Amino acid sequence: MSAATAGAVSSAFQVGYAASLVGFNLLADRIGARPVFLWSSVAGAPAAMAFALFAEGPWSAALLYGLTALLIGGNYTPGLILIAERFPAATRGRATGFFLAATSIGYAASLFLTGAVLSRAGWRPALVAASLGPVMGAAAGVWTVWGMPTRVHPRRAGEGFSSEFLRNPGALLLSAGYAFHSWELLGMWAWTPSFLSASLIRQGQDLGRATGGGARLTALFHLTGFSASLCAGWLSDRFGRTAVIVGMLGVSTICSFVFGWMVAAPFWILLVVGLVYGFSAVGDSPVLSVALTEVVAPRVLGSALAVRSLLGFGAGAIAQTTFGHVLDATNTGPPYAVWGWAYGLLGLGGLAGLAATVWLRLRPESRRLAGGRR
């Protein structure tokens, strides 16, 4: 596949995931977050295994990958709603950080496992091994929410989505910030394994070893993301939401503009910068999520998360495909040697996210965050 085709397969997941989040979040407003979380967890497991078993080329991979995404979105933002219902503002950032840290653990474990199986048994067994994750996740999800109550927040006249979200500057700025954050983060997540593989090939490794090594090394970046989610949630409870978002976005934006130019750098330097990149690019995610739960009324939170998710994962899908096009345009073909322009494209999203967050910090709506700690 060309880089553009590979980016399109990855984007198929983001498009399906965005559509999934919209549908499941709207449903959560109507019937409650608990049943949505439960149904999505159960439905995602067979879809993930179908992708692993039956994908044969770009078209079938895009179709089955997108179908998997279409079914699993209900265990993300409905999970955030369940946390918002359970935890007060004083500890909600920490709780949200723990929830999203699990995402980083899942990515890291998947990449470690995939890298190990790939180098020994090939790509099909590696996909099957990774697809066991949603199967175990479904079992854990059923066990976790089975006995929880289902809460539906009724709406009164004049308290609809338009008044509570579309005319809420804080919610709109946080949604814009999340979209730009997703542009940078999802683009980085999709392409960093390939980037590290290209770096290892330049150092003399063959394609198979370099591909597995790139996956395993990227897993380390996700482990730093785990730490970032835990730390950022706690820090935002203590020092304020926008302060932490600005700090994390500032560091990740700098990394986006320099990381791609380091493909030929000594590998230990590349690894250190990558770990900082992985930490900072994830760190603002739980804070952006918990902040939205504080500026939007519970009765429309599912709808607000639906719009935010559509913007965020839609931006991520565009970023992943556009990254591939820029990579093709700035290289004569594989092995790719010039990555800086493509990663710089992700940095533009970081700059835009910084602008949206600073704007929010200057507005009175920011005083509703973290009990007044903006």
C-alpha cells in the first residue's frame, strides 16, 4: 500500500468511530448511559475478531475496521457520563484520568503483543491476538455495569440542546479544543509505529524486525500516556483545567514540529523525545473531557459529547489521511526518509488547540471548571 492508502484504512476506523459516538451518545440521553455502554461492549467483540480473521486487502480492511469502530464507540463517552454521574467535581478529574489511562494501557499491551506475534507468526495471528482485547473488555464491561442503576435526566421547556450547548461558549471552545487535540493525537498514534520502523530500517534492520520493533517501541509511548492521564487528571483537580491543557498542548505542539525531522537521529534521542511526545499529547485528553461535563447540563451531556466526538474523530480521520498524502508528496516512495512536513501538519492542530484553550481561560465560563479552579 502507498502511505495515502494506509492512511485511508486507518481513517476508516476514525470515521466509523465518530459515527458510533454520535449515535450512542444521542441514545444515552434517551435511555441512559449504562445500557448503551453495555450493548456497545458486547457488540464490539465479534466485529473486532471478524476484522482480524477476514481482512484481505485495503478495501476489506477498511470496511471491517470501520464496522468494528461503528460498534465499540458506546464504551467511551457513555463511560465518561457514568463517571460524571458517580464522582463529584473535586475528584472527577482524577477519576476521568484513571478511565482514560486504561486506554493507554490497552494500546500499549496491544502493540507489545502485536509486535511479538508479528515477528514470529505473521500479521494475521498478530491481529487475532490483538482482537482478544475487545472480547475481554466485553466481559469486564458486563461485570462492571450489570448492577448499576440507569439514570435518564429529563429535559424541561427551554432546556434543550440548542440553549445548553450551541449557545454555550465554554462548551463550544472545549469542543474546538478537543477537535484540534484529536487532529494531533490521532495522527501521531496512527503513524508513529511506521515512523519508528523507518528509523530502524535506516539503522540496518530488515523490514520484519523493524516493523515489530516499531510497534513495541510505540507501546512505550502509550505507557507514558497512561502516566499522563493519571497525572493530568489529578493536576487539573488541584491547579485548574485550562492551566493543565495549555501546558500539555504547548509541549506536544513543540514535539510535533521537531519529531519528524529526527528520523536519522541517534535512536536514544528519538526515544526520549517520543516519550515526552506521548506523555504530553495524551495529557490534555482527560482534562478536556472532564471540563465538558462541568460546563454542560447533564440532560444534554450525551448530545454534547456526540457533537464533540464527531468533530474530534472526524478531525483525526482527516489528519491520518492527510499525513499519508503529505508523506507521499515529500518522498519519492518507500523507504520514506522525510517525515518532518507530515508531523508539522499535526503541530498546526496543537497551535489551534492552544488558541481555543487560552480564549476559554479568558472567558467567564472558565470559572465553572473544577469548582472555580480554571
